[in-house]
Amino acid sequence: MDRLLQDPSKFHPSEWYTANRMHRATAESQKSRSECIVAESWRLVDEIEKTTQKTQSDVNKKIEQRQEEIKFWKQELDNKLEQIVHETELLLTFKKRLERALESCKETLVVAQKCLLYRQRRVGIDSVHDEVERELVKEVELHQSIIALLGRTLEQTDEQIRRNRSAKYNLEMDLKDKFTALTIDDYCASLTNDTPDIIYADNAMKLEGNFVSPEDWIDFSNVNVEKADKQRNSSLALRALIDGILSQTANDMRKQCEMVNIAFRNRVREVKDAKHKLEALLAMVMDEVASQEKNIAALKKAIADKEGPVKVAQTRLEARNHRPNVELCYDTVHCSLMSEVQEITKNIQRQAEIMKEESLLQAALAQAETELKCLSRRQLSLEEEIKVKENTLYIDEVLCIQMRESVCINNY
């Protein structure tokens, strides 16, 4: 019995009770800790669930806010894009107006230059630097200055169109990015915990170097909007400038064109008046030529009519001077001879007078013939001058004025 009690492989009952108490205590302690862990786990699960739901809800709200922000800026960009596109179309219309005005101005310049070229064909005294030529030179200079102005304005318009298109391109690119971002955020907003295609993305938390801050994001679109507004305002100002230039240049060209036309009409009237006077003077000279020719014929006839009596008187005188000596005696016929001598003396005196008259007639004839030559030269000179006036009238009235009738200056 003592041997059994002293067996070292046996435990004492007190040890058994102690061991059981320890097992119960340990189990109860572990159970208590387990229950605490379970309770804490449920609390933590509940807390995490609530936090996750709250965070996800906050994220959803922020996604909605982001969608609204993108929509707002997208609408702003759409409005500016529509405005800049419309403004560019209007500016293109104004560019066409400028091109038509420039082409028209070049055509009228050619007309003015042709008028100056035609008027170089004037001859004689009509080749004068008159009012028409002065106004034509002014017209050419005006058109040249207007062509230069329209050319510069056209270049400015092309540059503004380029800037408008650049602003349009920036808006379109920004809108394209906004559309893509909105599509992505719409997709993100549609995702739920039960969505089938959600996945783990290991690199989702990695921030790339091209990320920008919200402020930079707003500034980027704001800069595009401001640039579009700036170019639109510049385009509006340029259109107003173009409209004013086209209106003013058209008025200036019309005014100068009318000044040239008035100068042409006045000059044509002056040349016609001079031509009519020359024709009247020519008619008078031709009448005087005919009268002088008749006068010369009459003078020649008068001289011819005097030749017979002169010859008879001279013959008789010569015959009486050769009478024989006996016939010269002083006899009963002396009185008759004296009477005859007296008659011869008178005849001699009359002969002298006839000779004198003939000399005067010859002088008158020479003077008449000289005057006839002068009148003939004057007639030729007048005829040449009339041809000069006819040439001038043909140039001014037919070539220039009729060509200028085709000129039409519009405001475009």
C-alpha cells in the first residue's frame, strides 16, 4: 500500500483538482478572450462597414460633384467653341468681302491707268496737264493706297483667323479630354460592390508624374476660355474695323470717281466748244478764201480790161511823133493839130493815170494773193486743230468715258 502511494508516476489528488481548476480557468479565460475578440471583431466589422460605406458614399458624392464640375466646364467650353466657330465664320465672310473689294479696286485702278495711257495719245496743244489728268493721277494714287491698306487688312484678317482656329483647336482638345473624363467618371459612378467586372488593381494607388492639381485643372480650362474670349473680342474689333475700312474706301473711291467724271464732262464740253468755234472760224476763213479768190479774179480782169486802151493810146502817140516835117508846119490846119495835140496831151495824162491805176491794181492783186496764201495756211491750221480736237474727243469721250461707265464701286 505504501508502495502504491509512493509510485512516482502517479499524481496526487490535490494535483488532479488543481489541474482541473486550471483547465477550467484557462478555458474560461480563453472563452472570455475569444468572446471579447468576437465582440470586438463584430464591432470592428460593423465600424469598418460603416466607415467603408461612408467613405464610398463620400467618394460617390465627390464623383457626382466632379461630374458636375466637368459638365460645367464642358458647357463653358461648348459655349466658347460655338462662339469662336460662329465668329470665325463671320470673319471668313468679311475676308471674302475684303478680297472682292481688293479685286474691284485693282480693276478700277486699271481703268484709271488706261485712261492716263489713252490720254498720252493726245497731240499738239491738247497734250496738256489739265484737270482731268490731275484728277486721274489722284484716283490712281488713291486706289494704290487703298490696295495697300486692304492688303494689310487682309493679312491681319488671315492672322486673326489663324488665332481663332488655334483657340478653337485648344477648346476642342479640352472638350475631348473633358468628354473622356466624364465618360470615365460616369462609368465609375455606375460601379457598385456587386458589379461583376470590378477587379483588384495593384497599381491603382500609384500616382503618375502627369497628375495635376485641381487648381491647375481649373486654370487650364479657364485659360482656354479666356484665350477664346480674347480672340473673339479681337475678331469682333477687326470686323468692325474692316466694315469701317470698306465703307470709307468705297466712299472715297466713289467720290474721286465722280470728280474724275465731272472733270471729263467739263473737259469734253470745253473741247467741243473749242471745236465748234474752230469750225465756225474755218467756215468764215473758207468763205473769205472764196471771196478773196473772186477778188483776185476781178482784179486780174480789171487789169486785162485796161491793156487795150493803153496800147491804143501809146500807138497813136508814137505814130504822131513820126509825122513828116511838112505836116508839122503851122498852116490852116494848125488849130486842128493843136486841138489834136491837146487831146494827145490829155491822152498822155490819162495814160499816166491809167498806168498808175494799173500799178495799184497790180499791188492790190499781189496783196490779195498774199492774203489768200495766209488764209489757206490758216485754213490748213484750223483743219489740223479741228482734227486734234476730234482726236481728243475720241480719246476722252469714246475711249475713256465709255470705259469708265463700266466702273461700279460697291460697299461689299
